[in-house]
Amino acid sequence: MTGLYPEIEPYEHGMLDVGDGHRIYWETCGNPAGKPALVVHGGPGSGCSPGVRRFFDPARYRIVLADQRGCGRSTPHAGAPVADLSANTTDHLVADFERLRTHLGIEKWLLFGGSWGSVLSLTYALRHTGRVSEIVLTGLATDRYVEIEMLIRGLGAYFPEGFARFREGVPESERDGDLSAAYHRLLMDPDPAVHHKAAENWCAWEDAMLPGVPPHDDFADPAYRLCFARLVTHYFSNRAFLPDGEILDNVNKLAGIPAVLAQGVLDTSNLVGTPWLLHHAWPGSELVMVDDVGHTVSAASMRDVLIEATDRFAGRVTP
């Protein structure tokens, strides 16, 4: 077993003005002269966790973490009583990463992401291919519409009790429509009683549809819960602001970038074939299926695969 690297603290951090009234939090850890790596967190809206720093050898990596617009330590926060998400789209987040890369004086960086972080990493890599040295992804997603629909409604047959409660959280007239859009309207309601109840219901479904994964501790915080639910439903109801299938249709353009794709065998995204489709559309990518693991990086076996990948790429000289 590889094991996590020791806990470390940032040697530098700051708030970067990215326009539209938004400022994103960023931090750098490890070796200032090391190989640059960008952690692209999931959610949308989860923010960066200090634990992710431990997937990299701090002697060999310059580890960059950033909270995406509206979440974590970035401002304004989507968990405020009233929030404006009009300048929070996939295009905005990709542009923010480019602004941060320039701000930090980085030529190329490794991308490390999971779940929504997979989607965002792949989108960034397709738009800024020359700025990416390697890619390590887990909880694989490309946000095809079928993937999003699986999470909103498709898993209802697998978790019927949780789904029934989830569906009953919106007005009866909207229960057979787009549940992410229905929840988003409730979550953006200025009445705290309305938006906090909707956040509780949405996050309860998030926990219910992830078998074998411990409940999200962060969901106990009402502001975090509201922020997370608002941003997830914002992106889900807008289908990630991407044309359907755009990533899979173009991922062959990343053939020259070494990539490790780590996927839990029990991850529910496997039900629509995402890992296999992504790997076979991406020449040179390496797919590692990890037994007895779902949509999580908390399992030791998944951590070992990811750390083995970052260790291997740490010594690679970028062309």
C-alpha cells in the first residue's frame, strides 16, 4: 500500500479577482520549484479539501488548490441568503483556471480531478491542451445528458425509498419534469424556510444514491448544504453548460497527454458506461477499475491507485 503523504500547510495563498464581482481562493503547497499540479474539486460547489494535498509528494510537486466560483473560501458565496449565479458557468470556471495559471507563472500543470472535477478538467484540457502535462481522474464523468439524468432520476429504481422522499420535495405539478430545475427554483427562493428545506432534501438524495460511501459530514453545515445544492442544481439544470457529448466527441484530441483514469467498480456512473466510453475514445489513456469501491477516494485501494499515478508522473519531464 502506498499510503497518503503527511499533512502539509500552504506556503502561499491568496484571493484572485476573476471579474464579474468574483474572487477565488487559491493556495500552493509542497515544493515551490516542483512539478505544478492543479486540484480540480468536485461538486460543483464542494470546495477544496485539505486532505487532497496528501495525494502528492510534497518534495516533488507544487500543488495548487483553488475553490471554484461561489464555494469554499471564494466570494461571493452561493450559500448566502440571496445569491446570483449568472456569472457561474463552465466557461467562467475554465477561464478562472487560465487566469490563475498565468497569475502563478505556470507554463504547464498536471490536472487532478474527480466527479465534476473530471468534467471540468477534461473541458479545460480540450480548450487549453498545450497547458496540460498529465491528467489523473477518478469518479469519471463527462456530463452527457444521460449521466446527469441518471443522477437526478435514473437511480430512483435502485434507491426507491430515498427517491420517493426526494421527488416529494418539489410541488406535485413538477414531480414528473426536470427535478434539478424544480429544486433549483426552490433553492433560489429568498425565503430561508423554502431554500433550506430544499437543500436538506437535495443533499439527502446525494447521500442516498452513493452506496458504500459515508454520509457527507459537510452537509451538517446549512451554509455549505445550501451552496452545494444551489450550484449542483444550477449546473445540472443547465446540463453543465455543454453540448451533449462534447467531451466524448473530442477527447481523442488529448491523445498526447498521459492519463490515468481510476474508477470504482461500484460507482453508479458505470451504469451508463462512462469509464469504458471515455477510455476507448481517448488513445493512450489508462483505465484502472478498483474493486469494491464506489464514488469515493476514501478507500485505501483507490488512494493507492491515485498516489501511484501522481508518483509516476512526478518524475516525468514535460516535453
